[in-house]
Amino acid sequence: MERIAGRMLGLGTETAFEVLARAKKLEATGRDIVHLEIGEPDFDTPSNIVEAACKALRDGYTHYGPSSGLPPARQAIAEYFSRDRGVQVGPENVVITPGAKPILFYSILALVNPGDEVIYPDPGFPIYQSVISFFGAKPVPLPLKEERDFCFDLADLEARITPKTRMIIFNSPHNPCGSMLSKDDLRGIAELAEKHDLWVLADEIYSKSTYEDPFESITQFPGMLDRTVVVDGFSKTYAMTGWRMGFGIVPKDAEPHFSRLMVNSNSCTSSFSQIAGIEALNGPQDEVKAMVAEFRRRRDFIVDGLNAIDGVSCRKPKGAFYVFPNVKALGMKSQELQDHLLENAGVASLAGTSFGPEGEGYLRFSYANSLANIEKALERIAESLQEVRR
């Protein structure tokens, strides 16, 4: 008898955590490692949010709550989303989860049948493909090409739609490429979803991490609130990764099904964290703006630095906090280069193939680290690659 269920063979992982573990082992031996692999803001959670959580604990928010979230928290999220996206949603559209990933799981579980096809971006967040496959659906990759600033062509998208297509997944701002979909891009997706009666899973977790261009949501188009699940949360915007606070904006008729999945998996999200989340949304936003301004400075610095290295070229991302430089001219596979930089230069990065086959020839660096550390990493990368070319 096989001890482990066969379905586990199809469940992938998030390579960032694997590389982080390898980097930590090297650090334990005395090596100095610059961490550019993990997508986590290096800032502390704003103090007003921490204080709100401490007060909530003292006030007794230490018990179970409703599976979809505490009513005041759902109301606060609905009001935030309505004013931020310019569309009207109510608390009945909100499901609060411990982190944003459960919404990805629940969307496939509740809305996609085994054998259905789901279109997702390649390169893209690896959990998309992993979850699609795990639940018996067919993942259909949609290439993101550098010559299109890592955005897809609507004709390519439509060509991949078949009678079996059930859902389209996209992420804007995008991990790992930092690209953003335009309003026209989103309008085109909305029209295709309406034409072919498809669900849309819009991963908007980086909606507040944008630079020159304003963020656009597909929910602005008529009818899309009824066929879209929006993934969002507090981790990236408010430096709350360890708090595990995410949420989905879901159609009203889908909410009971998402709530039942919460009952069967997590019961509920921690109550005191939800009270802190209310403060995050309604309290001062100065620290959020300062974080984004600092990310922009780091973005400009790392892009300029990478482009100054022979054999490396890097486009300037429009959002999130990642760069996705082209390293094809170096003549090394992405995985080989990732390992080389970690072992020989003390710089932790991710191979582009961690995000799909289309990522071959690229690396992902997170610039959620200090300018001093980014400068150190760039110096080490340049020196290490120079030795490789000798």
C-alpha cells in the first residue's frame, strides 16, 4: 500500500521558501547571504495596527468568529474596496481568510470541475498551476512575453479558450515580472469572459504597490462583479505577512460556498487580526505611501544596476516589488545561475523557471530589501558573473 495519496504528486510548491531554507542553512555556517528571493516587505507592521491588535486581545477578541469573517471587518473591507475600486460591494461579498492563498484554493474548489480548463499566466505565481492540477482541472498556460512588457496578447488568450474553459486567472501588478494590465487589456478580458461565460480570478494582492500608472480593476466593467473573484489581503500593503490576513471579494451566490470551505478547513480567521485589519484600512496611510516610495527608489536603483552588468538586461517594472532580468546572454540555465549566485556570490534569487517554462532565461529578484543590501548584491553579482565569463 502506498503510504501517501497519489494526488500529492501533482501538488507543487513555492520555490521562494525552498531557496530561503537553503540560504538559511548557508547562513548557519557563517556565510553572509543577501536575501532577494522572498517576496516579503522588510518593513515592520505600522505601529497603529500593532496597537489595535494588542487592544483587541485585551478586549477579548480571542475566540471563534463567523467563518466568513467578523461583521465589522467584512463591513470595513467592503467599504474600502468600494471606494478604492469605484464599484459598490457589500459585506455579503467579503470572505476573510488566513492569508490570501485560501481564496485561490476555494475559487478552484468551488467554481471549477475536474476536467475543466483554467487559463493562467506563464510566468506566474506557481500556486496557480499547482492548485489547478491538484483539483483535477487542466492548466492552460498563457505566455507573457518580454517584448510585450510581460503582458499577454488578447488574441493569444482567445485562442486558448475552448468549450472546456471554465476560468481565467490573471495577476496585476504581476509576480514575478512587475508588469501591469491596462484598462484596455482588462476590458478585453471582461468581454471574453462575458462572451464565453467564464469565471475570472483576479489576483490584486499588489494593488497598492504601483508606481507611475494607476491601478485598474476588472470589477469596474459591467457584470464583472457577478463572475469575478478578487484576491487581496494585508500582507504586501501593510507589511503584515505573518499576520495571515487575506480576503476575497466574491459574488453573493458564491459566498456561502466559500464560507463552507472555511468551516471545513480553517474554521475562521483569528479575531484579533481582523480587528487590526480594520485599523489598517481606516487608519493613517502615511506609512503605506512611504513604503511604496521607498520601493520605487529601490526599483530604480536595482534596474540601473542590473542593466550595467554585462549579459544582463532588465525592464523597469510598473508595480509589485520584483525585477525579472533577462540573463539569456550569459549562456546558463536559470536554475544553474540561481544556484551559482547563491553558492558563489551569497545572493539568494529565484530562477525564472520557478514561475513556469516561459521563465527560462530570466531570474527574479525581490527588491524588498534595503538599498545597502541591494547595492551589495549587485556588486557580488557583477563580480561573480565576471568570473564565470573568464
